[in-house]
Amino acid sequence: MAKQPSLITVTCPCCEAELHIDPRTQAVIRHKEHVKPRTLADMEAAVQHYKGSADRREDAFKKSVEAQKSHGDVLSKKFDEMLRLAKENPDEPPPKRDIDFD
């Protein structure tokens, strides 16, 4: 009877989980999640972190709203510029799209 190969142990670079892989089937047989150290030492620090996160969320939301408001203007300006260039040079072929490069 042939000896079965042992499992290969690999650490995931993304989540740092420990993966046990069977080389014959090339499948993950089992995994062990990485234990994350506690970052907040006491309750007061946790409360301060929680209060600060509300401000960060609000700032990110405001920034997103402002970007969304100007998004239409940016697209309109890009379209107007491309239309102007197309009218100035009617004999020039249209610009290549990403899909045309294949």
C-alpha cells in the first residue's frame, strides 16, 4: 500500500489563517483562523474609539456625497470635450476602447 502524502501547512498572506492542503487533491482539508490580539485595553478606550468612529463615518459620508454631486459635472465635461474634439476632426477615427486592444 502506497504511503499517503502528508498535508502541507501554509499561512494565508491575506488573513493569516493556517491552511492544511492535501497535495494530491490540491484542496484545503482544514484551516485554523488567526487569533487577533485585542486592541482595546479597557472600556474607556473602547468608548472613545466608538465615539470617534461616528465622526469618521460622518466625514466619509459627507466626502462621498460631495464626490457624487460633482460626478455628473465631471462626466458632462468629459463628454463635451470628446464631442468638441470629434467635431474639430471629423476624419479622425474614434479612440480605441479597451476591448479593441485584444
